[in-house]
Amino acid sequence: MANQLTVSQIADKLGEPPQRIAYIIRKFRIKAVQRIGLIRLFDERQVKAIQQGLYGIQIRRGI
């Protein structure tokens, strides 16, 4: 569980707003590795996929 992160932790790690991280998760239908109640946990492989999704958004915006 030490390598699993919540949406907020991923947002802090990538320097993005949590809403943007949640959007990428919904858009690419990334499933949580584990759930604890309402909290979803994601592993490092999924964090890399989320980061790639964010990169795709930035490219399209021309940032």
C-alpha cells in the first residue's frame, strides 16, 4: 500500500489541480487498484498513465 496514491496525492505529486487528475481518470477510465471506502488508490503505473493524459491535454492546448 506504500506505493499507492490517492487522487489528491497524485495531484500534489504532479503539481496539478485534483479536478484535472479526476478528469483524466474518468476520460481514460483508469480503474483504481484498491478502494478503501470512497477513497480510490492508484499505483505508479497508473500515475504514469495519468501524467501522459495530462501531457496530451497540454499539447492540444498549445501550452
